[in-house]
Amino acid sequence: MTPDDEGTPYDADLMSAVADLGETLRGLVDASVRTAVPAAELHDVAGLVRAAAGRLGAATRPPGQLPPLDDPVRFRRVYNPVTGVGSALAPPLELREEPGGVVGEVTFGLAHEGPPGYLHGGMSGLVMDQVLGSATIRAGLWGMTARLELDYRRPVPLDTPLVCRGRVTEHGGRKSAVTGTIATAAEPDRPLVEARGVFVLPREELREAYFADVTDASGRHAPPSRPTDATAPARAAEDRS
Amino acid sequence: MTPDDEGTPYDADLMSAVADLGETLRGLVDASVRTAVPAAELHDVAGLVRAAAGRLGAATRPPGQLPPLDDPVRFRRVYNPVTGVGSALAPPLELREEPGGVVGEVTFGLAHEGPPGYLHGGMSGLVMDQVLGSATIRAGLWGMTARLELDYRRPVPLDTPLVCRGRVTEHGGRKSAVTGTIATAAEPDRPLVEARGVFVLPREELREAYFADVTDASGRHAPPSRPTDATAPARAAEDRS
């Protein structure tokens, strides 16, 4: 087991393999929307893809069980559709802390297109929900999205390095208000999209109802929660031992 | 060339192949997030995936050129990340007209997960942007997303048939206001997510600037526009001949 930069352990060989497959899948997804090969070749390639899926299907994790690489306390989620290194859907966006919030660079490709040449408007929503949510997590204020608002100032170009930012602006009790932006890396202070979100930690009983069946890879009950939640630090300490 | 239900022509063999590959890719994406095979097997499968991507990359369409199956007038987009039959990212959502708006059924899987067992909050944004945008298109009022607001009433379950609705509530000049919901198919009148959007047709000169390089597969300039736009009906008539 290898500790990551936040001190929680994971299987480095498995992480490397999941990241390898994730990157390769993203390459295949990109190739699939750019290709101009004839129909017969598309069917042949579909055969290869079915074979690959069949091999992955030889062993699967039980429903409700998180992947062994995931950390429900640190919110490391390898298949997250925005940030997951193993996700074929994710750009992926790598977020890190900066003073007051989180920041990350990302480039979208043709698979994420809406109007020709530009990012699908909904993709900005997908990404900003993650950026704002990650800002709450880094601030120890995890909650589920209760409201998300986006103002689209200019179209977001594809194949262009972008910078996404998010920061918690207010919090009290179970509720956090967060703002964020998408801009090009070349003009980081000229927002293309501005977002605001409200994230709410569900009440204990609701949280238990929502996540009753969620376990980590060892089979332990592992609902998402804030690090200040009574069960979380104990679990984190155990994981580090 | 085969006419589809809206009378525009396309290559049926190519459409069938793109849909086959799209469905197969979605199966692979799903398998990739459920798998529990060992690291060595993941690397081997990555090798297969690279081979598949390499074969698709043997011929690619030029930047700015829409796929031959796309119809810029009817907004048929085979690789749209929400509705595209060829998209590995799309659930896909199939939208149709209903009195006053559009409706479609969709089921999300583990690749779209946010909180364990539930849809990523941003995925609701991605889908609703598409649903609201499609409602404007069906009403002949295409515009780009200017604002999107989402209220999350309850978590959206995975592996559960959902119904999405959108309808234009107001329009004037270049601007349309649209509302929509996500609910389970079992309880379609109990919204899990409520959305509102404002879509704006960019001014002619801005539209030309945004989409200057966009062509259809024949090389003709093909910017997105409303069907009432001067160039669109002419192009549609030509396509049908």
C-alpha cells in the first residue's frame, strides 16, 4: 500500500492500471467522435470493444460497494465523471487547493461538444457542480447540491486550456454557498462562465437513508460525510494505521 | 440515402454502424467502472482499447467539419454528449415532442455517479441544459445557453428509469425562457430536479464570428441557426432534393 499526498493508503499498481485504462478509454472516446472510417470498419471496431468489455466483466464489484481505490473520507473517487482518473467521461479535471478555494486546469475535446466548436452548455454545469462541490469538501463542508446557477458570458472553446476556480463564500450549519468560474488559461480573469451553488449536508437520518447500503471495499459501511462527522475521523485514523 | 422521420437524408448503413459502436462504447464505459479484474488484466484490456482507437484514427474528419450524419438545420447531432447515438458519454437520452414541449426517458448508470448510488449533481445540469435547449429547437427558437438554474429537490437514483421534460414558457426576439424537470418514470409528477434556462440566439455578426469555420460534410458553411433564419430553409430544401 502506497500513501498518496494526503496520507491515505492505496494499491499503487491498481491505481496505475486504472489510470492507464482511463486514459486509454478517453483516447478511444475521442477517436470515436473524430473518425471517418467506413461503416464496416466501425462494426469491426465495435467487435473489439465488445471483447474488451467482456474481459472487464469477468469480475465486478458488488452493488453499493465503493471501488478499492476510493476513499469515502477524502472523497477520492477514481471513477468520478469529472475528476476521475479512471473515468472515460471525465476530461479529467485535476483540482488542487489554492488560498481561499480550489483551482484546476482542464481541456475539453470534441466528445464534449455542444454548438459546433464549443463546449456543450451542460458540460459547464457538470464541471462547475464538481468544482463548487470540491471547494466545499476541501473546506470540510461537504454537502449535496441543493441549487446550481450558471451564467454563460461567452462560448467555451474546445481544445483550449481552461482554468476552473471555486470558493466557499458563506457557510452556516449544514449549508454552504459557493461561487466559481470557467475561463481560458490565457485570460484567467475574464470569466466565460460564472457559477453559484448551494450545498447542503443532509440531516443525519436522511443521510443514513440515502446511503444505507454504501460500503467501502472491505465491506464497512462508508456513507459520505464531513470530516467533522463523528464517524469520519475514526475511519480515517483506522485507514492510516 | 434514407430519409429519417423528419425527412432529411442520411446514410442508413453508416448510422447503424455509428449507433452500434456508440452502444458498444457505452457498454465498455459501464464495464470499466464496475470491473474488479486485477491490475495486469486492466493493462491488457487497455492494450485492446488502444488498438481499437488506432483503427478509428486511420481516417478522421477535418476540424470544423460536422459528421456526415449530422444535420445542422434539424440539429441531429450523432455525437451529442447527452442525446447522441454515437456518443460514449451520452446515456443516451431520446427526446420527442409532446404537447407544449419535449419529453424523454433515460436511465443513468454507475459511470454517471456522484454521491454513492446517485447521479452526479452536475449530470442533472448537463441533461437539463440539453432538454431545455431541445425544447427551444423544437419550438423553432434555437439559442445558446445564457443562464441555467437548477433546484435539487431529492437525489436522482442510478439504474432507475427517469423522465425528463422541457417547455418554452416565454419568448421574444432572440431570447427564450424554458423550464423543465427530472423525475422517476414511476412518479413523473414528483420532480427530483427543477430547471430553468434562458437561451439566446447570438446576433448575426456574433454568430458568424463564432461559427465562421463550421461546414457540413460536403464542405458547405453550416452554422447553427433557427429554421426561420434566411439561410436555413434554403439549405434544408437543397438537402431534401
